[in-house]
Amino acid sequence: MTNRTLVKICGITRTEDALLAAELGAAYVGFIFAPSRRRISPEDASAIISKLPPSVTPVGVFVNAERNGIMDVTWRSGIRAVQLHGEESPEFCAGFPGIEVLKAFRVHADFDAGLLETYGCDGFVLDAWHPERRGGTGETFDWSLAVAAADAHRVLLAGGLMPENVGEAINHVKPYGVDLSSGIESAPGIKDHVKMRALFAAIGE
């Protein structure tokens, strides 16, 4: 992955999807522990994570969860990074020593990239804004709003990405990585292996 944009495959619910993501070169695979059509239990996530190679970092996605609850899921599942997809404060995000922390923001027309400066996180996920859903909407946003953030921080670009547009998104934003879920699915939580292979082919070596 040294010469290729980092890839995170999110919304994993099946072992075969996680293993293919690892085989293709994904750096992260994401497990959703918040209310979602792709929600998974810590126990089911643990069974999948136990089969992943060490080169792949399993990420747990949480939305406005309590710290103790997040730590409990971390211990039970074996995730090595947390993605905080709610209104978590900089102070809250700093409270996970030894665990990689990704803070997600839903980008809208008034998004201020300077907000990221107040967070001392390991990276950021920029996703499409939706009034109700957090991630997995299949909707893109104005990528120009992410350029400044990606220039200054480790940004994973998300929101409506798929094999057909990921190359354009990377060329426009030049992010540290890309984060996909619905754009490579045949149904929520069910990854399409043809689309997954097409994704990595589109990103290239």
C-alpha cells in the first residue's frame, strides 16, 4: 500500500468480505457498533477479526457512545482503532490512550476545516452530511470542501464513493485514504466481491 491510497472497507458483517478486503490490500476494515443496517455484535466482530492478518487494522464505529461502553466493546471484539461518528468533543476523543482514534465529520456547505485543528486525533473521516443517517448513505458531497482538510491532516474521504468515481475523488482531494461501504455492496452489510476488486483496480498500484 505504500504507493497507493490507503483503503478502509467499512460495514463489515461477513468473514469472507473481511478476508477479501485484506487480500486486496485494505489497511482498515470497519465494524459498526452503532444503530445501523450494518450493525454487528462484538462477539461476531471478534470471530471475524481473529482471522485477519496483523497488517489490517480493525476499526469500531461508534456514535455518541459512553467511554466505558466503547472500551467494553474494544476488549470484547479485538478492535484496535475507534471511529467516533457523533458529536464527540476533543476532550472525549483524547480519552483513549493506546488506541488509534479517527474522528468523523459530516460535511455540509458550512463545514470549516479549521475545526479539525481542535482535535488531536490520529486521523479524520469526512463523510456526506445527512439529517438522520451517519455514514452508508451512498451520497457524495462537494469534494472541494475537503481539500484544505486533506492537505493538512490524515483524512479518509467517505460518502458515496464507488469504483466508478473513486479515482476522480482521489485526484480532486488527494486524501490520505478512502472509506467505502455502500458503494461496494449488493445489500447493506453484504459486500460485492466484483465491486471490491474493481475498486482496488480503479485505485491502482
